[in-house]
Amino acid sequence: MEWFTEHSPLTISSWIERYPSYLAPEVIAQGIVKPSDHTQCEKPLPSGPKSDVWSIGIILFELCVGRKLFQTLEIDQRLKQILTLGCVDDIVTVLAEEHGCLDVIKALPENVMSLLKKCLTFQPSKRPTPDELLCDSIFSEVSSFYEPFHKAASLFSSSLRCANLTLPEDISQLCKDEDCDYLAERSIEEVYHLWCLAGGDLEKELVNKEIIRSKPPICTLPNFLLEDGESFGQGRDRSSLLDDTTVTLSLYQLRNRLKDVGGEAFYPLLEDDQSNLPHSNSNNELSAAANLPLIIRERDTEYQLNRIILFDRLLKAYPYKKNQIWKEARVDIPPLLRGLTWAALLGVEGAIQARYDAVDKDTPIPTDRQIEVDIPRCHQYDELLSSPEGHAKFRRVLKAWVVSHPDLVYWQGLDSLCAPFLYLNFNSEALAYACMSAFIPKYLYNFFLKDNSHVIQEYLTVFSQMIAFHDPELSNHLNEIGFIPDLYAIPWFLTMFTHVFPLHKIFHLWDTLLLGNSSFPFCIGVAILQQLRDRLLANGFNECILLFSDLPEIDIERCVRESINLFCWTPKSATYRQYAQPPKQANESNGTRGSMSCFSAEYQDTPKSDLSRDPIKLDDLKAEVSPRISAEDLIDLCELTGPSHFKTPTKKAKSSKPKLLVVDIRNSEDFNRGHISGSINISFGLAFATEGQLVQCPATATLQSFKGRVVVIVGHVVKNTAAFAAHLVKNKYPRVCILDGGINKIKPTGLLTVPSPQI
């Protein structure tokens, strides 16, 4: 009965045909739901635990009197009689009189009669729940034999998951039993996933057992079809009826595949040195698999077993093992645990189910119509998301987000953004909602304001500067033909590429995206353009428009690799946005910026300082071809150190960062009064010929030798530094940027150096 109450309307109709006598009145009152009536998915069915209590009451009644109820009546009469029971005071007595077994009922013990009356309470609101029913005195003698059910602590909660954990006195004996069936200790989801990877085919198994039967398409046509689409004459297909056949899937192939895996693989030690662990016979194969392409690793049974067990252990220790989850996620994320791992990377914590349940998802709102229009078009190639149940879940999650964010509005594309989270957490809407609510502020802060034009325009301008920074030749061509990011990149960033890529590519892309900060999408965008580089350079405006109207096939693995490389080459402040999410306060940030990896959770949250970038007007930002970097970044990249009162900075002995060249475009007199150590001086007025080429001199020769590395333009006047950088971009110099605030931003630091006088 519990199985029945959780299933679809289609199952209810087939249940009525088989066992109508056991249906609760509220279920019968709902009526039979047609499979084609998708609108019913929005309405919660009345069946539930209390409906099961009624069904149990009917079964107990039949057991007590030794006969089945309503057997002499037709189905419609049975249903009608059950509904009329609401008009009587004592349902148990009335049923006994109608079936001629009143004497048997009267002879029952008082506690049994009391239990029957509780179960057969007509109004669901007055009927007890299963928990309340178990508290009845009739169960007092047997309740002591059963341990009370304790709901397992959820992953994202603060309750202890190891409160009742018991371990052997000698931990080393845990894996000594050679006959132990370690696979049997894993969850059914894990075993089934591994079974499929080892060659298991569920559809083939069901066909062999004749659970699935092929039917010629001609036999599925109705005999009579009305104008409104209703059909008659075709018999009920067997696949639409309840089938309680049990099929046992053989694990022989999976066990054979994992025969060389030792017991220690099922209990990875997270704290000890991994090199001290005993090795299985297949360790060499496992090491080789780790170097294979990601798509092959995801299909390797043994490799996935090790990754799944490791991530399962780490996730159960979340948030205490958050840093190690980040570390392992950089290697790869097992597809089976991708949804939970993403949630951990996004910092989801707390009572997510309670928060989701508290959101009103039923009251009509103006956005409902737009959501209804968008959902059927969202990833409609996917059977799961395009199903009626998928659409219903889409509506609830999207509506919950809109209702819980009153300062934001629903924009087209939000459904695409929701799709990966819903797909991975299809059976946990609360987790899908929590992930989406954490993802949007991190990567799409204020993108969904009612008036988001200033946010979008700033984002696209920074993206345009990133193209010029990494690929000046492509930037020059696109600007010449007028093919600006506004024409193609808005759907990219508004949906974080979910509108342009299928889900299987999004999964691999977002595995890396979630490890980067809010500027990482810029690098993905540039990486996509670089894959299309040759075609873009060879075509004009119209051809480029056509190219992006139907985006060619993109190698997502190459895109990920190149975007990581671009990200590592990009100074953090080069992607500064005034309307991005504010950073955490200094007392909330862990560690100093110098010790952080640019590919870490904390890097984007570094606090603002006096040497950070200052906001500028959008028009001024658009006028600059190259990005600005902060004085803080310049000092960090040049590795300038030393007390602020010293005029001569010291250099670190060993540099691990890309070599950087500072070009000071002030006149020689100002340069000699004080400049950044290691910088070269190319005066702005003497640098370029009338045709725009660099004038040859020792300093420009040094600049040419640094082509391909980061070049920072420093000066007094902002317009001159921007113009100098623009000239270099025209000359196809990559990685050119401007120092925000100019030389005056460096002067208070005491890091300027004065050359020794020539004697």
C-alpha cells in the first residue's frame, strides 16, 4: 500500500480496476486521472499515509470476519457505497450488518474494535497517522521487540551522523576478512551505477523477462478518434498496468570486474598517508586510468568505485572536509555524486528541506504564465526533464526561487539555469532549489534585477576587454566588423552556457566552473571564441551572425583546459566589476591573499584595500580596450617586498608567477624621479609612428621580447595609458593591461626606486 500511495495517477487507475474495495474515500473522490491529462501533475493527490491507514483498516476487518468486502457488487457500486459511509456514525457496525457478520464483530476484544474504528474514520483530518496508530495499546506487547525508527541525519545538517557509530577495538582487523562481501555494504544506488558501468543493461533484462514487449506501431493506432483527440476502441496497454513481477539482476559480471579490488579500497583513510596503505593487484591499472581522458574515466568501473567511495566519505564529513572536497574535485567528480558535490562546492548547509517547504509554491503569481511557456522548451531532448513530472518539478523550483527573492524577477533563461540542478537532484527539489539559490549570487549577482541593463553592460564590456587581453587579433577583427558581445554573449552568461550546450557538456563545464570564482565565465567565453577563431577571422558580420545562430560543435574538454589556462594568466583585478557580489569583510576571510591559490574557494572573497581597484563610470570603462589591474595585483605579480619607508624594494629569490613587464610611459624626467623596479620607460609621445607602429629603440626591443607575457602600462594620465594600451592591442600584443590609478597609486607604498646618479 505504501508503494501505491507514492506512485503516479496512472497507477491509481490500474489499482482501482484491481482492488477498489481498499481505496480510501478521499482517493475515490479525486476520480480517475487520465494519463494524457498533464495538468493534474500540478495538483497533489489526496492519497498518502492516512489513506494507507484506511486500507489497513479494511484489511484488518476482512481478517477478523474471514471474508472479503463488497465482492457481490460491481466496481462503480463498490466505490459509491464506500463514499456513502460518510453518512453513518459507526462505519464498523454498518459494514458488519451489510455483510452479515455483526455477531463476529461484537465478539472481538475491545482494543481490536477500537483499532478498527480508528482506522475506518471517514474524515482524513480525524483519522490517525501511522505513527499515532502505533501508539495504540494493542501494540504495547510487541512494540518492545522493535527498535524505534531514527531518521538518518541528512547530509546538509549539523546533527551528528556518527552518534551511534561502533568500531572494532582493533581497527586493523576491519579489512582482514577475505570472505567479506564489501560490495553488499554499499548503497543500492552505487551498486546499480557500477553494475551499469560493468556492462549491465536493464532494458535488455526486462525484455528477456518479457516485462517489456515490443508492439508494432500500427497496432497502437486507435480504432476511432474524435475531433477533440479522444480515442476509442484500443485496449489498455499492458505496460500501463501495475506489474509486481520481481526481476533479480545478476552481479556476476560486476563482481568479476572488481575481483582484484582489495578491502582497503572500501575504507579509504582520509587523514593518514595514502602511500602507507596496502596495495591491491589492480593499483597499477588504477593509476593508469587516472591519466585517461575524463569521458573514459567516467566509464571505468574500478576507477569510479574508488572515486565514489572517496567522495562518499568526504561528503559525509562535510563541511569539515570541505577543503579536501575542493582538492579532489579538481581531479574529477564522479557522476553519481555530482549533485551532492556541487552542493558542497556551493557551500549549501542547514535545513534545506525546511526552508524549501516554507516557501509558498501554490499561490498564483504574475510570473506563472511565463514559466508555463518556458518550461516545455527547456532541454526538451531530455526524457527526464521533458516528462510531466519533470515539468511539475520545474514549476515548483522556479516558483520557489521567484517567491523567495522578491527583489529579483524571472527572466527568460532562468529555466535553463535551473535544469542542471534539477536533473542531478530530481528526487530532491529542496537541494536543487538550494544549489540554484547559492549559484546565482556567486556567478550572476544582480543579473535578475528588473532593470539589469547596467549589470549586463558592465559584464559584456569586461568580457570585451578579456578578448582583447587574451587574443588581440581576434578582438581587432570583431571590433572592425561591429560584431560586439551584445549580439551573441548575453544568452551565454545569463544562463551560464546552459542555453547553448546540452546537459552532458554542461556537467563537465560546471565541474570546473564551480571551482573558479565569478570571473571564470569570462575565460570560458574566450575559450569558446578561440575554438571558432579561424572561422571568425575569415568571415564578416553577416557570416558571424549566422555562425552563432547555430553554434558549431564545441570540444568541451578542450574548452575546459583552455579556460583554466586563460584564468591562470588573468590578473584577478582585471575582471573587476563594480556590480559584482561584494567581497567578504576582512575578519571573515581566512588567510592572506598571497597564500591563496587563484583557483580556490576563498580567492574571490579577498577583502578590499586601499590598493584595490576603484569603480569607474560605465562610459569610461567602455572607452578602454584593455582591462585595468590594481596596484595590489601589480605588487603581487612583480613580487615587490620591503618596508614601506624603504625606497629600494627587494625581490624574492624565486618567482613562481608569470613574468611581468611594467612599461612606464611618462617622460624620462618623471621616470628618473621614481619608478617601479624592473620597469622600462617608453615616453607616450615618442612611442608610435604615424602609421601606428612602435618606434624602434632599446626599450621597445625589450617590450617586443616580452610579447606574450603580461604587460602593464603605467603613467600619469589615464587617457594616455588607455591610448598606449590600445595601440599595443592594434599591434597584436596580448595580455596588455593598465595600472588603475596610475603611478600615484604606487607612490604611498614606498616601493618606487630611484636610479643611482651617473658619475
